[in-house]
Amino acid sequence: MNTTKNTLTDGYATPLADLDEWESDILRRYPDPAVINENKKEEDFRNYQETEKDGVKEFYRLNHLYQTYDFVIEHKAKYLNFDKKEMPIWDAFDFLNELVDDSDPDTDLDQMQHLLQTSEAIRNDGHPDWMVLVGLIHDMGKVLCLFGEPQWAVVGDTFPVGCAFSDKIVYSEFFKDNPDYTDPRYNTELGIYTRNCGLENVHMSWGHDEYVYHMMKDYLPEQGLYMLRYHSFYAQHREHAYNHLMSEHDHKMFEWVKLFNPYDLYSKNPNQKSWDELRPYYENLVAKYLPPTLKF
């Protein structure tokens, strides 16, 4: 059994059996519309108290306790200089493949296979090649595990910090123990922001989405950058909880986020071509948009 996911860092609880358990929980909350039982009401899918995985609940307890405004600012300063490591993107994918856990009963796919299934579904539907690349790299920020970050600072639903936490965020009751919850600077609807200020002025909780967005911001079109940065921002693109911070431009760009999201969640193809067959296309695609090595 690969235990990489269970030993991400010393001194922190690691409640998820593996990082993909969070994504499995998202599928329970937001199942594929194509297979939803017509007799089941929408609210039945958001009954978090009946989740089958106690580890998911503990994960969000830690996430909501520690994801503060100060924590986000500190981690941006720590990581966004991209001075930890430099390597070809393929080396990063090799590391991600170590994150597969054969104790997960729901999937035997490694991270690369998930990324390829996402990107291939996008390619098969005829979307622009930059969007295919987004599918390939959207989870690459999970390399934060390489630097010893705990699970709650790598994956999880994302949300703004510096203002009141929405009750539309999964397990929002856990925010009561977050120091920002009672801080008058941060616990009002707008907090440190102004109404409709635009998400480019808003600090999001720290994790793989924010990290890979900053890594790619010089290489991809804006639509793709929105997909990377906000693909886990379910409180907005599924619940519309932060319209008061969104600009008109954000709303337009979120149409692209919503276009991307089903490919991330529901692209499961048991007849996926092998990497040997797909490799020439993806090597050329990566070379078209990205430099030979990336800084992490």
C-alpha cells in the first residue's frame, strides 16, 4: 500500500485516507446530473451529516479552523516566489502519481490517469487546446504535498478569506473556531473588501487551486486561469454565495469555470487510451504553451 497521502507532514492530523477522498465527497454532494434519481430532491444531496466518511468531516474541521486571512498571506509569501524547486512538468506528474492509494475502493487510477481522462474528454468535445492543457494540469498544485503541506492546505472546497464565511460552504459550522470568525476586521459580509470589487482583489483560501493559478498566470488565457483558480470554489459556482464580491467580468468568466467543472468531476472513461498513445500529442501541447522547466 502506498502511504504517501497519510504522511504528508509531521505534527498535523491527516484525516483523509487519501486526497481523492475529498473529490469523492464532492461527487456525493454534486452528483452527475445525468444520473441523478429524478425522485430525489436537490437538498438531499447536501446532507453532510450523513456522509459515509468521518475523515472528510475531520478534514473540514481542520481546514475551517486554520484557513485564516493571516495563514493565506503567509503561504502566498512562502510559495509564490516559486523558489523551492525547478523541474520539467513531467517530473511533477511523476510525483503526483505517487499520490495514488490502493486502499481507495472507489478508484484504481493514479493522478495522471485522472488528469488524462479530464483533458481527453475536453479534447474529444472539440474545445480549444489551451482548455485541454487546463484539464491536464488543473490538479498539479497538489505537488504542495512535496513540500510537507498538510491535507487541509492542499485540497478542499475553496472560499474567500478576509470577510465573513458563508453558510453555503460545506461544514460551515466549523468556522466558529476560526480566529477570523470573531475578528471585526473580517467577520462582516464585505470584511476588508468593497462590494463587487472583483475576485482579482479577493484572497482565496490556500490550496492547490491558488498555487497552480499563480504558477500558470503567464502562460494561459484568462479563461483557463479562472478554471484553475476557482474550480474548487463550489460556494460560488454552485451556490452563488459570493455575488456581492463578484464583478460583471467575474460572472462572465465563471461561465468558463462552470464549463470546465463537469469534465473534472464526471470524466471517467474505462476505455482511456494508453499514455504511450497519447504522449506525442501532450508533449507537443505542453511545449506549445509552457517552458521546458517550471519553477515550484
